[in-house]
Amino acid sequence: MRAITRKCSICKEPIYINDTNEDFFITLKNETKSYTHTNCYIEKQTTKKRSPKTVEECQEYIEQCRQNTKVTEKKKSTKNELYEFLFDMYDISYFPQYFYIKMDSVYKGTMKKLNKPVPPEDLLDMWKQKRNYLDKVAEQNRKKGNEILGVNRVNYDLAILLSKYDSYLKWKEQQKIAIAELDESKKRSIEKIEYTDVARPKRIGTFDNKVDINSMLDEI
């Protein structure tokens, strides 16, 4: 196996990141990764003349960095899983760069008309659960002479899902309550609550919460 190395932020010596015996941690600042030998960090921080840290404080910081790295890597993995799902569902092989930029704005909650972040794991779960519903909406559009294909349909379906995110969060909360009740009682079986609160639209593009899909599509 070819060695993969990164330079330690303190000693500038190589860190062999694919070596399981290598003791290091990663910090992330402004989406830029920094790699540091654990011993280098502890030695630097405990020998500072002003406000030195204890070994325990250093170890606590290092552990927090490692937990943050796990969360970041999990999100990255989930994003990739979401994109692979979309490639398969819509039978496309390429997304333009603007699409990934827009998706990041969805994850961060910075896209216009969003008042909260929508993490990729929630979006993936919604897309999987509502796949059949979205296909039916697309078929109704096609029959009315308004066939939407490729990336345009992905954007259209994304607008539908975002318009129902509050309903999805309520469904998730119901799931948590049901699981808690099951753990407490252990005497009754609780059927899994299905995410079926999206009413069928009276006409294509209009949903029970009166969201203007075309308006949302302008932002997507």
C-alpha cells in the first residue's frame, strides 16, 4: 500500500495517516484540515511560558477534535450517499458545479426561503421515503405536457421536499416519542409511524401548506 502522508503542523515532519500506529489528530478551520502529532501538541502546549495547558487539558482537546472529525467524515459520507442515490433515481451521470453549491446552502440553511439547515441525512431519508410520491407527481406533470427531466427534475423534487421539511421534523419527533414510550412500557407494540402526512396536491405544484414551488425553484 502506498504511504499517504501529511505534514505535522508543529514539527513539520510527515504523518503517515494510513498507518494505524501513527498517533495524530485533525483540526478543521474554514474547511481546511490541519494534521498534528499528538505528542507534538502536548509538548508545545504544556511547555508554553504563558498559560500552559495540563496534559489532561491537551488530551481533552485532542479527543474533542477526533470526535469533530468523526462527525465531519460522517456528513461527507452521507453527502456522497445522497448524490449516488440521486444519480441512480434520476438516471443521470453528472451534476454541474452550481448544483453542489446550492446543496451546500441547503445543508447550511443559507439558501433563501430556508429558515433552518437541512442536514444531508434528513434529505436522503426524505428522498428515499417519498421516491414513489415524487415519481407520481412527475408522471402527472408529463401527462399535462410539462415533462421535467434530468437536473431540472432533481431541482423540482428538491423544492417539494424542502417545502415539507417541517412536516418531516414533526414525524421524526413522533418517532422519538414512540420509541421512548416503547422503552418505558415494554408492554405494547408500537407500529412504526410512516411519513405520510404529505397530502396529494389538488394541482401539480401546490401542496397543503400552499408553498409556491416555482418560487422555490427560482432559488434552487
